[in-house]
Amino acid sequence: MKTFVKLNGVTKRGKTKVREHGEEWIVMGTRDKVLFNTVNRNWLDLESTLTGNRRWVHPTADIDFVVS
């Protein structure tokens, strides 16, 4: 079963990404660590339902997005 989340942009960068790729994203997987950030645990690998773009987003500590 696929899990869907909604992204809301907080920063200018986040708002631009939501405008370009949509608010609804599919959770493709999770990872405890990513190379570009020191916050560990629960990173979400998301894919846009609109464009297929993928990105890593932290559900509680992301500076660009609020995940709901």
C-alpha cells in the first residue's frame, strides 16, 4: 500500500519546489542517514505524483518543508 504525504513550502526554495512539483508526494522509502545533513533518523524518500521528481525530506526537522 502506498503512503501519501502533503508538502507545504516554508522557505522560498520549498515554496518553489511545491509550485513546480505539486503538494502530493508518495513515500518510496526511508533512511536513517543522508550525506547532505547531520540530522539522523526517519528521512523520507519522496516522489512527486505530478512530475515524478524525487527528494529526501525530513518529516519534523526539514528547513524547507512541513510534512503532513
